[in-house]
Amino acid sequence: TAVEGAVAKLGGPTFTPHITLLGSVVLTEENALAKLSLLEGSDAVPIRYEGGVTGMPAWNQSAVAVVAQTPQLLKAYKLARSLFFSVSEAEPVIWAPPLGQPHLSLAYGTDPSQAALLPLPPEFEAKHAALIHTEPPTLDGVGLWREVARVSLKPAVCTLP
């Protein structure tokens, strides 16, 4: 994967490639799972990039590929934010600082000045949304990274006999 290539070149921990829709969510696991289930079938998201790989001083944004804010990505973000935080879909879109843009994380905790050495990963279609439990939830690092559940974003296809 692109993350494995980045780790081989820059170091840092390995993790599952992902695009974060929402940052820290403080809910019971049962409540979070119920909300995640409501994203099922909401539509796959084509992932396209804007520019090259860049780095930020934040531990969790040290090497990222900025993702284009397609209508499908914005729809997924607004729906997730509405479900998990009860924020109106009409509210302005605000992505996680310091980058403030949607992105595919490629490396954590590395020298951000080295990020431009990484190639852009292939574009793809995001077909799932996952709920990840992380501890501690800080920008200094993540000791525990556990996928709790995932749902398919692709609408179900009905076939008639």
C-alpha cells in the first residue's frame, strides 16, 4: 500500500490507509455503532487528489495527499457530521487542522519536509466507512488503533428473479 511505501521511505508506524471524515467522537460504542450503521448504502466516494504529497508539523499529518472535495465526499462528510454531532448539513465544512483539507494520511510522526519525496498513491473509490477506536486520542500519537466496525457505502443492489 501507499502507507507501507511511505513507512519504508520515511519511517513511522504502519496503519490502515484512510481518509478521516470526523476526528474524535466521544460516544458509547453502542451509540457510535448505531450511528455508523446509518451511513450504510449512502454512496461510494471517488478519491481524487489535488496537488502532490505535502507535510504538516502535526504528528498525524506529517505526510498527506490532499483529496479533492468532490460532491460525494462532501455528502459523506456532511451526513457523518449530522449523524455523529447533530450538526446541520447546511453548516460550513471544516476539516481537521492544521491542514484544514480532506486528505489521505501516508505517514505519521515523520519529518514533514520529507513528504514531497513520496509519490501520489493511485486514485480509488472509497467503498466503506469504518469506526476506529484510538487511545490516547492526542496529536502526540496513537497507542491503540482498533477497527470496531465498518459498513459498506455502496447502495445495495436488488436483483429480481
